Amino acid sequence: MKKYEYKFVEIPKKENGRKTRAGDTFEECKEVILMEAEKGWRLKQIVIPFNEKTGIYAAINYQVIFEREAQ
């Protein structure tokens, strides 16, 4: 039976003052995904955590989950 290991990377949402810089955050996500792929990790999922302060799902950061077969 195959075994897997997982890696979790938190990427904060980029803001410039009061303006959200979604493009900057997306670029950072791409960079992290490509960098980890070079190390043998495969993107499994991106999760937007629940914001306890507002009680809604709001992108204050992204949890990027990677997977690979255990070595």
C-alpha cells in the first residue's frame, strides 16, 4: 500500500494599505507551487480558512497543501 506525506504552506493575502493586491498573492502562490513541484511535491489543494473574527470564509490567507509519496 502506498503511503503519502503532506506539506502545508501558508500564504498571507497581500495588501497595500487598504487595497487588496490579489495579483501579487496569486503570483506568490504560483511561485510556491512551482518551487515545491521542483522538489517533487504535487499540489493537492488550496484552502481558504474560516475567518473567526467575521464568521465568514474570507481570504486573509491561503493554505496550500502539497502531497508526495513517502520516501
